[in-house]
Amino acid sequence: MSGGRTSSTEQDDETPPGEADRRVGTELRWPAVVAVLIALGLYGALPSEFPASLRFGVVALGLVLLIPVTILNPVRLDRQTRWSRTMSTALALLLVVANQAALVILIVVLVSQEHPNGPADLLAALQVWITNIMAFGLLFWELDRGGPVSRRVDHRADLPPADFRFPQDEDENTVIEVQRRSSVKSDWVPSFVDYLYLSLTNSTAYSPTDVMPLSSRVKGLMGLQSAASFVMVALVIARAVSLLGS
């Protein structure tokens, strides 16, 4: 994902983050790995209406992309190369694109089956919905501010423009106990859990909540995720009502 060196050098509170060595520590690898494995497991376990070649091909390719980047940073994300950055982003994109394909198949199954398997169809919808949350959370995590390694290793002045504005990015002028968690005071940067929460809220509220999209690319991605989630929920409700009425 990204690379460089870290330092535990103490900074004075008056020194702007990015003007000296970073105070924030590198991020643990395992939360993202667990999310990828859950997403791949759910995808591979989709029912037979979803082509086996698609399901198992996505799982196999996902593992091929995951293993090398995990070997590069097995415990903490503190190193990055061009190929690892490309593979990590490609893995997140693979999950997003494959899951949109699964959503299209799910729509066809839900609206066209003459004798539907109600419980299995609803379970498949839940699998696609959860995978969608994991996939977009991983993609947001990979894209924002140069990725998970750059966010914590590079000086702030060297980071690419932010794709998202988190509450901590504007809390420096609030009460002191809130200030302590702000980006300015503590050198805070978002971790994978923050992006997963962003993905979850976008999938349930169908709009930004506490985190605001700043770039056109993530506005488009958030719009796609919201639309996919809305279609899924609407179809599931319609199918549930039809099953209750049958």
C-alpha cells in the first residue's frame, strides 16, 4: 500500500503536523485483511444462480492480489512500492466491480424467477450488501490522501489532496477535550475502521453523514454505492412482501 519511514520523535504542540517527523504510528495490517477475506468468503458462498466461474475466479484473483502485499507488510503498513500500491488498489477495485456484477445478477434473480427460493434469495442479497460495504470501505481507504502508508508516513505537506473531510480535520477550535483528538493537535489521520464506518453509513443513509466527500471521484463512488444499496434494499423489501402475501 504505501511506504516510507516512521519516527517517534516528540513534537511541540505549536509545530504544525508535516513540518517535522510524524507523530502518528503506522496502521495495523490485519483489519483490512480480515475485511478482504470476509468479502471474498461471502462472494464465493453466493448461491448457484451466480456463475461459479465468476465467484471462484474473483476469489482466486483476490487471493493472488492479497498475498504479495500482505507479505510486504505482514504486521504494520510501513512500506510501499509502486507494484504494491497498484495491487492493493486493484484488489479493492476488483471487489467493487465484481460485487456490482453480482448485484445485476441478483436483480435478475429477484425479478424474474417464477418459483423463487425466497430464503436463499434474501440471504444472497444480504451477502451482496455486506460485501458492498467491505469493498467500498477498502477502496475509500486505498484512495484517500495517497493510501494507508502515505497518510501516516509522509509529511502532510507532501500528501495528495484529501478525498474526504473527517470531523477531526476541523475540530481544532472546539473545547479542549475535543481538540485533543483533532488532526491539528494530535496529527490524527483516518484508519481502516473510519473508512469502513463511512462505507456503512453511506450504505444505510444513502448520503454523506459526518464525513464529507471532497473530490469528484469519491462523490461518484459514494453515489454508486448509495444507489446500489438503495436498489438492494428496495428489492429485498418487495420480495419479502411478495413472500408474505403468497
